[in-house]
Amino acid sequence: MNLTGKINLMRLEHTGVITINGKSGAKVCVVIQVEENDIYISVDEQTGRAKGAYLGLNLYENQSESGLDQYGNSHAVKQSLSKQFRETMTEEELKAKPFLGNMKPMEQVNRTSMLSTTVADVENNDDLPF
């Protein structure tokens, strides 16, 4: 099953939105503290520059009878924490970590029926503007 959804980055710890002025003008940016949010930064060994920033996520399937909530979401998203990070937190702090968002099944488009409908509509339409 393919899923689609959104996560609210502002629910992470010590996160903010700021405007940074650069060469091409002002840019609105989301700033997230790396250490406070257990974000793993991978570094290029040759250049020493960051090449990736990874936030672990867990998806939890909804336990309702239909498997969907009132908005059609099938899964809730919560941050996944590394063992090292979890060991520094109290049980209360771990439970207080917020849900970040939701996921729902992607709508599948039947391309074959879509194509035949489009062709039929074009053949039967005498009011074309050209």
C-alpha cells in the first residue's frame, strides 16, 4: 500500500521559522535543532560537509474498526528515537513526544479507463475551439 501524508515540523523540539537574507533575497526557513531532535547528520568523508539529515519516523496503523479515522487517515506518524537518545530521557519525556502527522492511502488512478474516457470524449465533441 502506498501512503501519502504530512508531518508538522513545528511539533519537533526547539523549532522555529526565520527569514534569512541571502544573495538572491530573503528566504523563509524552518530551523530545527539537531541534537534536541535526535537528527542524524551524515557527512561526506572527503569534503567534511553534511550530505544528509535524517529524522527517524514510526508509522502506527489506526486501530479503529474501519482502519481509518474521520479524515480518512490510516496511520499516525511519531518520531522514532535512537537507543542512545531514548536512554537519556525519562519515561514521562518519552510519552510526551508528540505525534507529528498522519498518513492515508494514496488514491490509485486507473490509467487505462482514464485514457479511453478521454479519447471517447474527444471523438464525440463537436464544439472544439479550433
